Amino acid sequence: MKQETKCLHSGYVPKNGEPRQMPIYQSTTFKYDSSDAMGRLFDLEDSGYFYTRLQNPSNDMTAAKIADLEGGVAAMLTSSGQAANFFALFNICETGSHIVASSAIYGGTYNLLGVTMKKMGIDVTFVDQNLPEEELAKAFRPNTRAMFGETITNPTVSVLDIEKFARLAHSHGVPLIVDNTFATPVNCQPIKWGADIVTHSTTKYMDGHGVSVGGAIVDSGNFDWLKYADKYPGLTTPDDSYHGIVYAEKFGKLGYITKATSQLMRDLGSIQSPQNAFYVMNGLESLHVRMERHCKNALEIARFLKANDKVAWVDYPDLEDDKYHALAEKYLPNGSCGVLSFAVKGGRDCAVKFMDSLKLCDIETHVADAKTCILHPASHTHRQMTDEQLIEAGVAPDLIRLSVGLENVDDLIADISQALDKI
């Protein structure tokens, strides 16, 4: 099936007389007729459901659709995109491990790696993703366990050279993890370009309507954990908490997601609720239609801003003169996303005046949903970062992030125009 058809039909296939829409399995627990039947589930000898903290049918069907869209072998849902990125990395890292990550990633993820995971004894080296391979290779260490980047960075809308990162990661015997939130699998499938694990904040375009917080992890099944057994003991040595199971041996290509579900979700409990999984499942049905409109609207607005003499600069990879346009044409030929960044002349004060003068575009933390929203990262999402860290991440103090929605583009341009007239 093509992506558009998968959006509608993957994950849940009703049988004769069953509900047309995926049911919400709003239950904490599941009944069994014998003690042995439930015992086999706890031993990971049988597949099934016994407690929603680990697995739930609604969650699994939604995850299956996302896995199919990304071209992966398995997926799991989490309570948020932050939880997805943490689980994806912590599933293969432990005290003493090291991560190489792009410095241009979302501020919350930057803080997760650079502050919180450091407290756990996991070190990180942030790199300029645009450096040549020979320079980036210097960041790797013997204890490096993963490389991380975003397909389209938040908020700088830089495009990651996925193949370059994949070559680097694999030449050092580690997997590449790519956050594909902004592009979505409709516009890019990082696994096709060499990524091993893909993460999402389903809160964004996958839900698309600002009603549910969630995350997802998709495993390609391509990374050979047993080949690098000494680096990944969690997957390649017996797990005493599950009677000595070796995940990579017992479950093969499903080992990574099985471990993340049965071990991390069991112990940390960052679960997606079945109700939110239902919202995401519904959102995915229109993802292919919405992304086309988001990109079309964003490109028109980017061109309008580019031509306005009160605008200092505009970054949007679909613009032909954008520095990331060539990479966008390679990885995102059908369009990038609905998010762009720009700055008005006059610095931070003028940026605030402009934003406060908007009437249709909402100032809010959210991004990538049906309604247009805007924010100033240095004052909001990235305010925990120092000026030096902001510059390293490519987030200028005057940068404004605009997430273009599905409204009539003429109405959006009229609102932006009247706000620009106020400065």
C-alpha cells in the first residue's frame, strides 16, 4: 500500500461484524482462565495483555500503523515525545555510555541529554550537524552507544543529512536514532536512508489537533545488536528480571522494542493512555492530506515574509534559495513541514511587538497542529539555555518560530501583514 492508504488502513483491520473504527480498550487489566496462562505472559513465553502499563490493544494497533508508515518492524507508544527519546536512548545506554547528538535539536531534548542523562552517568557530545564527516568522526569515543539527530530541527528547520549521519554511526558500530516529528513518515522515512530507530512526538502532526500528548519509537530491525554484543549487554546478555532471557537472541528483530516494553515501560511507566492512542489513530487517517496543506501554506507565507522589508531573514527548506534546499529535495521531495523560522528587524523588542499584535496566529508553546501558532524560542521553549548554548544550537535571540496551520492562507498573510505594520 502507498502511504496515503496506510494512513487509513494500517494497524487495525476489523473482522466481520467488528467496529469500523479502532475500539478504545479502556481497561487496566485483562482476565485469564488459568494461572498458567497468565504466568506464561509474565515469562514472555506468550504474547498477550495483562496490564495496560506494559501493553494495551489500542496502543499496539496505533503503534503498528506508525511502524508500517515508517517501514519498521515494530513500534511502541509512550506518554510523550520526550519519553520516546529518553526510552529510545536509555534502552541501549547505561552509566558510562556516551552519545553523539546534533546540537540543533529541540531545546527540551538538548536538556534531556545534556543535563538529566548526564546526572545518570551518560555523557553527550553535541556536534554541528553540517560539519564534514571527518570532523564529526572526532566526536566518537570507544564508549559511544548511539548517534542522534532530527530530520527537521526544532526550531531552526535545518535538514539533517541522514545518510551522512548513518554512515558515521555505522562505521563506529552504533545505531542512528532520528526524531522524525516535523517531517512525519508522509514526507520522509529515515529508515530508508539508513536510520536504525525513529522517534516521534505524536503530540504534533500525527495527532494534528492539539488534543493528546504522546510519543512513539519505531525500530527498523536492521541494527545487528549481537554483532556488537559487548556494547549492548542489555540486549545481548541474560536479563535476570525475566529468567535470563537474552532479548536479541529470543526475539530477533523484535528484541529492541520487546526490551523497551517489558523492561523500561515496566519500571518507568511512561505509558500512553488508550484514549490518547485513539486520538492519534484518528489523526493519522488524515495525516497525508494535512501535511500537503501545511507545506503549501507555509511556502506561500515564507515567500511573503521573504519579500517584506520589515523581515530580517527567513529559514524554510522549501524555499529555493534556502541553505538546506538541496537536502530537502533529496529527503523531502514532497515538502518539508508547516514550520518555518524568521526574524523581524529591530531585535527582540520588535519581535515581541509583532507577536503581541497578531490576532489570528496564537502565541502558544505548541507546534505542528491544525491551527497556526507562533512563539519566540529564546523566551519560551529554549529559555533554559544560555546565550552560548542558543548560539551553538543555531537559535538566534530574534528567531520566531511560526507553525503554519490549515487556515486559508490569505487570512494568515493578512494577519501577519497587519502585525508587521505595527512595528
